[in-house]
Amino acid sequence: MARPGPCPCPLQPALLLGSPSFPNAIAWSDDNLIAVASGHLVTILRPDLPIGAPRGVIKVSPSEPLPIGFVERKDLLSGCLLPTALYRDDKPVARSISWSPLGMAANSGCLIAVCNSEGHVKIYRPPFCDYCAEWIEVVDITKSLYDYFQCTEFRGTRFASLDVSDKNSSDQTDSMYEENGTLLSADQYASRSAMLCSLVVSWSPLLRLASELYPVCDSVSLLAVGGKSGKISLWRFHPTDCYTIEDREVPTTVKFVGLLQAHNSWVTTISWLLFAFDSSNPQILLASGSSDGSVKIWLADNDKLLKSSKVDQTSFSLLKEVITVNAVPVSVLSVTTHVQYPSKMLLATGKVSGSFEIWLCDISSGEFDKLGSYNAHDLVVTGLTWAFGGRFLYSCSQDNLVRSWILHENRLDEVTLVSDMPHDSSICISREAFDSCFGVAVSPGNLVIATVHCLDVEKLNRMYEGRILRAAIEYFWIGGLQVDVQLKSPFSCYIEGNSSYVEKELTYWGTNIIWSLNQYQCHDKPLVLWDIIAALSTFKDNNLKYAEHLLIKWISSSFLQLDMDLYPEKVLSFFSSSLSDIPSRLLHLLNIICRRVMLAELDADQITGIHKNFQKLEEVCPAMEKQITKWTKVLLSSERELRERLVGFSFSAFRTSMSNPETNSKSGCWYPVGLAQMEQWIALDQEHIHDQLKAIASEVKHEKRFLSSRCSAVETCSFCSASVPFESPEFGFCQGENSTSGDVKNHRLLRCVVSMQVCPTTPLWYCVCCHRSGFRLAPEPLFRMSSFHLDSDSSSKSFTQAVSSKPFCPFCGILLRRKQPDFLLSPTPV
């Protein structure tokens, strides 16, 4: 069935070698990777790559049984041990998966938690420097939990401290292993087994930490692991002190922080929500569902959960038992903050019966209102996810149905969801081969959902596809679905008056894309714009005027706070004159869209060449279309503004460090380098530099002692040791060496995106958007600057407290990576 309205290019389905068996089998990461619990493998892939592209894998292998004790043979037939005695599966499969927030891995990427059908939980990192497809195990959560129980529960004590990252922690329990020969009763053995048998994992959002214990790592993430005992174990993960793309042995810092007796039966589903309606007192909520049919909302004690160095069993308190114990087990749940009422939470709970319920929860008053119960499916609900701030809900089930719902006030109405599967001869399956659905996930930009389906082998070619294929991922574009006109939007006034379906859907697309872009104004949301870039690129190719109109609307409303309709040239003129007052975050968004959408015809080297001759743009590219020229000027002026902020921040930080020498000795504090190169850049481009920056540079220039000892202006080539004069902040050419033929060989050398120094030959951080490289990291406050003002008290404070950020590009704001060969999987946020 062809889509009746405008839509970005369909995404090819991804074919899998293993089939999922449990709900929530698919998860979408903050760095735009999709993981699927596909049988004995966890398959990791990129949504934009075609069939046959590189993938990552995690092999789910049997674990050695933990020595929890012995029972007499006659007790094996008792009711509580019968399942254990009859267990014969020697090929475990992936049961539950969850991505960490960005920044938890040593390269600042995402970790992934995997729980297998044996109840064992392990943490894996991406192979960023290992040159392999298989992800690397870094923490064995179940083994660490066993070590804790050896010290406490199994010994009859309640509290102990356990640092998983401490190599001596396992040694402390070695002396206790002789106790594992203790003869246990059937109930004791079953109880210990249940405490160590995990069923579900869920990672919290990034949580800000203000503690004297961790002055550098100012954020943490919590991993919740639910098990058969009804308990949820809580693990606190800290980012590494220094991100790397070379060291594969960086330890993962994790601490066990407590146990929560959440239910009296199996914990089947968990979901987190950071409720930041009051920014001065953010609340951490944990929703849990059980096989006994109950659903509970828990409220965290932030100090105990985030700052305590000891295990605390009281870090959560019960806020509300939303659904009491009943005969229908809970299979999945999903929570989000209501887009129209930021003080309220939306809760969706799916059940084994095929129905789901919707609840509206006012956290401040403690009121919980049931909005409805919907018999949406015939079999188990295997996936629920909210999109667009709770405006849309997506459900899927083992009955193979994927259904879309829109929230109108206090009810849900179903919206038709049309498959985007391309009619391509290279794709060897059709939707008729889909047998059941085991999960749904939404993209970071909320414009795409992905579902994973088992395949009916009888409907495949038994000689070829039927022998190896077991499941497939299907994608749906959802940005063109109906928008509630009561929501404020630059396009809302056009929706009701449009009689043409095509025009109305384009209006919906515009509203949803602008909503998605505005969500990225929050500094804590990683810039992952792949779905937005793909949608805008298609619209630009098919309807350039519409794409430009959409971007102008976004710029006028988000950058300039203009409600009136103005000509594009007028808006861009206002924008150029207001650059100094625009937050860095918005400039990053604009730069990404300019490079990846409006200037997609130009590669990074062409834009760099134009950058060098900015004042003679038309002379450099006389045949350039007027449209490209206009957006090239926007990009170059925006990047110039960001470079001036980087240089200005570096000079101001140096000036502050000279007046407060003690700040230089603080661990983890950022200090500026490359000041000599920055001075030369200012000297080369005097006519375009802010007067404020010139004044600061003049003050710094007098500190010859620092410049000569810490930042020399003399640079040499990494290949021939010839001198490298400063001619451009992007790259340099050495003076060269004479060959036997008398020719001079000039090596082209990259300059660091942060310090402007010549890059060494070691592996570099690389930006997939602007293709710049670097070996230094920018300071964290640079990415939160609201304008170009460097003299305020708040700015001075930020200079003295500045630490290196995650490895973000100072021009695009996206995560820098180590450049990988084409045959290996590498995430791309754009």
C-alpha cells in the first residue's frame, strides 16, 4: 500500500538471524544505535544503513552456576525447586536489554545492559578501539550481586558496602566460598536462587550529582535490575574521569547502592522518569510492574541514592500503588512527562491479556486519574512507547499488530499507521511473513518508530531465507501524523483551514519537526538529529520552498522570538545581526542543518575552502546557486561566532587562572592551550573580530612567560620536522623537505578543532558532521553559553570551575568519535 501523502524516503527493514522471545526486545540508544534481543544474540545496528551493512553483536552464552549451596536429593521434587530441577535449556537467549545515557562508556558512548534467560546480567561497551564487531564485557552485575549477598543476606546481615570497580572486592569473598558447601533447605535454596535470578533491566536518564565525593564527575546514571524475588537492585554508574579513544582498559566505575522490595512476585517491567518540573528540586521516579498484576510508582531520596557511599535500603519510598494485585500480569509499561502539563506524568501499562491502561498522575498533589482501559490486542502487549511528549502512544503485541494512538484531553483515539516498507527487489521478505511483534522503540527525534517482528518460516523460501532469517525490524515515519491544533505551533493556524490532505500532512510534518528541534534546546539532551535530517533532506529534494519555509519559521520563532511572517531574507538579516545574543546550542543546531540539509551538495573541504575566503564568497564559487550562497553565508557566520566564543573563553580562562593560580592545581579543571595559535588567528582576521575579544587578546599577549613555556607559536611537521606556519585554523602546510629530484614536499596537516594546534599522528577525535578532528576537548561551559559576553561574574565563575566536557564538537555540538573503517559499525548522530 503506497503512502497517500508526503513522506520521507522509506527505510529498509533490517533482517535478523535470531528471533526475540520476550517483550521490549528492541531499544534505541542516545547515540542512534538500535539493539535487538534476537535469541542467542543481541544485534546492534544503525537505522540508516542498508541490508548487509556492518553490525555489532553480543553473544549470549551460558554462565557458570553460582555456588549458593546444596540441597538433599529428595528436596529436588519439592514445589519450590521443581522448576530448577527440570530446567534443561543450555542455550540461553537475551531476555531484557537497556541502553545507558550518553557518556557512560570510556569513549563517551553508551553502555548496554543485557539480561539473559538464565537471569544473568552483564554490561557491555562498544569496541571503539578493538577493531572487532563483538561488544566488550565490562561488568558482571550478577556476580557483583552474589558477592554482596555473600557478605549480607546469605549471612543474616543487612548492610554492607560494595564497590564493584574495586578489584579487591572479589578477593574479599573468596574466603567465604567454603561456606557454599552448607546444606540448605529447599526453601532456602529457592529463596537464594530467586534473589540472584534477574528478569528485567532499565537504565535511568543522566542525573546531575552535586557531591564532595565526586567533584569532577558531576553526573551519574542508575541501573535498576528486577528479579524473581520481587526485589529491584540499584547500581550507580559514574562517567570516567577522562574520555579516551585509545585505552581499552579504562575501568567502569559502578557502585551497588541498595535493594528495593518492590513486589511480592516477579518484577516484569521497570521504567524511569526524571521529573524536572522544579529545576531546583528534580525528582527521580521509578515505575515497576509485576507478574502479580500490581503497578507501583516509587519516589527516590536523591541524597541517599546519588550521594551516599554506603548501601541504603531506604533510598526509595512508595508514592502510589497505581494498580493493586490482580489476576492479570503486567508485561510492559511506559512513562513520560505530559507535554501540556509539565507537572503531570503519563503512565501506560500493558498486560498479558492484550489490554493496556492509561493514567494521568499529578506528582505534586499525589492525584492519580485513570484515563481509560483499552482492549487493543488479542495477545500479550509486548511494547508501549510514548512519542512527542505524550501526544502519541504506540502499542504492539504478539498478535503482530502495531497500533498508533493520539491523546485528546482524557481519551485515546486510534490513528492509522501506514507501513513504509519500500517495494525493493533486494528485500526478500514482505509484511505477510511477519508472525508476531516483540517491541517498539522511538527515535531520539521522535519522527520514526521501529518494531521487531518474528518471521513465519513457512512463508519464506525454505531453500534460502527460511534457513537463516528469523526476525526483521520495520520502520514507520510518524512525523506526519495528526497534531492537536490547541498546541502552540508556527503551523497551527494552517491546519484547520487546509482542505487538501497533502497540504494538511505537510503542515503536521512542519509542526512536529519544529517541536522536535525545540526539544534540543535542553542542554542535557544529546544532539542526535538523524531522523530530522533525513526528513528535511527529502522535503528539500522534493519541495525546496517548503523546506526553506519550515527552517525560516523555526529560526524566527526559536532564535529571534518573532511571531510575524517575514520574508526569508529579512529573517536571515535579523539573524546575522543578532548572532552575539543567540545561545550556542541553537547555533549548533543550525550548523548541523546547514551542512547536512541546505548545503548537502558541498562536502566539508569545499566549505572549508569557502571559509578561508569568506569575504569573497561569490568570487570563490561564481557558479554557485543563489540558494546555496545564502545558506553558506549563514553557516560561515555562525561558525565564526562559535570560534570567537571558543577563543574568547580560552583567553578569559587563562586570565582568570593567572589571577587565581590555585585553580590550575585542581584535578579535572580545564585549562586553555593553543593561545599562540589563537592570537595568530585574530591577527589574520582583525576586521571580523569582536572588539571585546580583541581587548581580551591584547591583555593575554603581555603574558609572554606563559606563552613561551606552555604554548609555543613554533610548530613542526609530524612527518619531516619542517616548520608549519599558521595560515588557517583548519589545517596547515609544512615548509617541506627537498627530495632527490629537487622538488619540495609540503605535507598537509590537520589542526585541532579546539586548540588550533597541529594534530599529532595518534588517533584523533573526529566529527562526522563537519569532518574536523582534534586531540583536545572543549570546556563544558562553552556549550551552555547563552551569548557572547565574557566579563560577567557568572562567566568568571564558569572559567574557574570549567572542566572538560564530553568530547563534543565546538561547531556542531555532536559527539566526537574515533574514525572507524567502513567494515565496522560506527554510530552517527546526523
